[in-house]
Amino acid sequence: MPRESGTQRAILDAALELAAANGISGTTMDDVAERAGVAKGSLYYNFSSKDKLFEKLTLEGVGSLTDSLRTARSGRTGWPAIESMVRALLELLCANRALAKLMAAEILRTDRTWQHSMHLLRQEALAEFVEPIRETVQENGTDGPDNVMLIAGSVFGATLMAALDWLVFDPERPLEKVTDSVLYALSGRLKS
């Protein structure tokens, strides 16, 4: 595939907007070409198929999310690292609502040609939560559950769904209030 150009970026941005509005299945290559303002030949030069286009778009989104989590975790351990990553995830999704919708729709799909690549990137993103979760469990003096990756998926999933709920139903609520609410739910204080 050619190196990313302005044309390729325009195509990816158009595909993201359309997929957020109509879903991947409801988005055609004709729609993408029209929205991007490019000829169909240019679209197919950059992406040989709809699957290749949405694979690139989805993997790019999860990759940027992983980078954001890694940066947020840097220099932090335990619960402060989890807090920072939850905040960073909410900020990223708030800044890119179309990506939030696409991720929510695609993260658990198993019928896409890019599912294996998506699974590997998802594992990489969740891995950022694993060590801080282990550290938090140890700080609390308990053995904790044995499936830390499942807990990481729960933290990620709860944050993603809270972000969507916020962005769709309560977009005027400040980011800090949303972050505080998610962290409160994750802290275990609801149990007491």
C-alpha cells in the first residue's frame, strides 16, 4: 500500500465519518469516494477493497488508543496509572466521537477479515492496564482474581461504554465529572 498521502487521509476521514453514521455495512465505497472528494480510481488505488480500507481505519484507531494509554501510564504505577489511563481514554474518545462509535461497534465483532489483527492490537491496548491492576491488587493486600486480562477488558469496556453514554446522552457534562464517575464505579466503593 502506498505511504499515507493527503488523499489517503481524506479517504480514511470520510470512511470514519460514514461508518460512525451508518455502520461499516451501511457504508459503500461510492459513498466514501464522494465524501472524500476523490475519484473511485483513486480510492481503489489507495485501498483495494472496502475490507482493506476499514482494516486500516480500525487498526489505526486502536493503535492511537494504545499509544494514548501508554503515554498516560508512563511514570505511574498502581491506581494512579489506572486513573490516568481512564482519563486519557475518555479524552481521546471525546475528541473523536466517530472513532468511539466505530470502536464500540467493531471491537467485539468476529466476522471481519481483520479480526486477527484487531485481536492482537486489542490485547496490546489491554496489556497497558495489566500491570497497574496487579499493583493495585497487591497494594490492597489481597490475592485478587487470577484473570487480570479479563479485569483489564472490564475496565476498558466500562470506560468505553461510559464514554458513549456521555457523548450521546449527556454531552454537556464536563470531562472531569465523567472521569470521576467512572473511577468511582471502578474503585469498588459501590460495594461498601
